[in-house]
Amino acid sequence: NWLLMTAGLAATAIAASIPALADDPILIKFAHVVAENTPKGLMAERFKELVAEKTGGDVVVQVFPNSQLFGDDKVLEAMLLGDVQLAAPTLSKFGRYTEVLELYDLPFLFEDLDAVERFQQSPLGQEMLHSVEGKGLIGLGYLHNGMKQLSASKPLRTPEDAAGLTFRIMSSEVLEAQFEALDAAPIKKSFSEVFMLLQTNAVDGQENTWSNIYSKKFYEVQPYITESNHGLLDYMVVTSAEFWNGLPDETREQVAEALDEALAYGNQIARDKAIEDKRKIAESGRTEIIELSDAERAQWVEAMKPVWQQFEGQIGRERIEAAYSANR
Ligand code: LMR
């Protein structure tokens, strides 16, 4: 009869649709806030290619640069809701999930990326990748950007020059304390707003790496950049535990392998870009790069370093000591 026939047809349709569903690729949306031509942007594109290769198309990565999908203030919440599967916020942006990563924001902690690398690859550094696990996130690895420079609407040679100025900062308590130590006024704002804030003089300055200053054209609206190398801007690649643990074992291994290779590639780019983008900024003639004498630099260290003590309790003294001793 008619009813039975319809039911039979429906059952056939459902059965037929099951293999089609199983063949659908797994989608990884990777959201980030920087330009494509940066260590993170290029790492993301490389990751996408490597995942396609290694999984034979079973997993498809879709990259959303320039805060197109989520800004760093929203991306981790969105990840826990399943709206995005991969992100790589700066280590400064995990304050709501863990305090230990604040270590990486301490001013003048690391002398260069080699020291950063030594610490991150040490057992203590690797253990810190797990610090977000209780919150439903999984840290898959570190990615470098580089050392931060200070840009402003006036020349900054000594810490006194920064007093009274407003600086855009990432959402980090340590960075807030760092600028307060200079008697400056830090304002937490998302990365997508920085150019406009600088262009309209809503803030006087900001801190960032050469590649971010170049790719987002901050140097066109900041007449002075002090080569301070005062802090680190690095990333943690994160996913949600629900997504990651739900992947078939073999697929998870392939994706993890793709990520490791992409991170090695991105880390090399970070080193190259710090040199290349600084040179391009210098050649543009749009801004003056201020080099500090040893005596001037010592003044910045003296002004900012008390921040270490302020955060020792929540970061852990042994972590600070281990990180500092990675400088050799
Ligand atoms: C910033 O907000 O200044 C940086 O975190 C942007 C980035 O992801 O490098």
C-alpha cells in the first residue's frame, strides 16, 4: 500500500545518504587576526596544504585571516561552541583560561628567539601547553612571531618619554602593568582596531612585532618606532578537546604531523620577516627607527622589570627562573 511504499522509499533514501555523509570531508576552520603575509598567515596556508596532502582530502582546512571570522577576544569562546576548530592567539590572550602563560609577557625576559625556543622545548615549556586543558582547550604547539617594538606619535628614547601617553595593548594583565610601570595609560583593544586608533590619534602608541607593524601599515601612522625588543609576541595553536578527541586516530595523527611541519616552516618565516619587514619599514621613509644606546636600554629594563615581582605569585618563580636561564 501507499504508506508502506513511502516508508520503504524513505528508508532507501536514508540508507543511500549514509555513505555520502561518511565521505564528506572533516572541516577545520582556522581563524586568525593577522595578515596573510606574516608568520602566522603563511603557517596557516602551509598547514592547509599539508593537511590536504597527508589526509588525501579527508580533512579540509579553511583559513580566515584578518579577523574575518572572529577577533581574538571571541575566538576561544567560539571554539568551545564548535564554531571554529583552530586558532593561534598570542600567548598574551589566554588570561581568562590560565595565568601561567603570562610568563611570556614579562618584559625583558628573553634576549632572543633562540632563548625562547630553548625554553619552549624544555619539559617546563611543553608542560605549559597543557595549561588550558582544564578549560576544554588543547594546546597543540607554539609558533613564533618575534620581539616587540614600541611605536608612538613622539620619539621614545627613555621611559620618561612614555609617561602620560596612551598605548593600545592586548588583553593581558602583565602588559597593563608594564605600561603602568612607565606611568603611561594602557588601553586593551582588539588587533583589528589598532590601525584606526593610531590613525585618528585615539591612542598615542602601541607595541608589536616588525611583521605586524609592516603588514598592518602601523608604520604609516606612527612617526617613530623604538627598536626596544622589550618583549615577546608568540602564539599557541589551540583546538577544542571535543573536536580533537572526536577525530579518528589516524586522521588526528596526520593532522598533528601536518601542524608540526607547518610550525617549523612558520618559525623560520618569523625569523626572516623580523629582518625583512624591518628593512622595508626603514626603506619606506614613513617613520624614524630609533636605536637605543646600552645606557638607554638599561633605563627601560629598570623601569619595566619590577613587573616580574608583581606576577611572580601567579606565574610561579621556578618558571620565571627557568625561562630567564634559557638566555645562557
Ligand atoms: C596583537 O593583537 O597585537 C597581536 O596579537 C596580533 C597577532 O595575532 O599577532
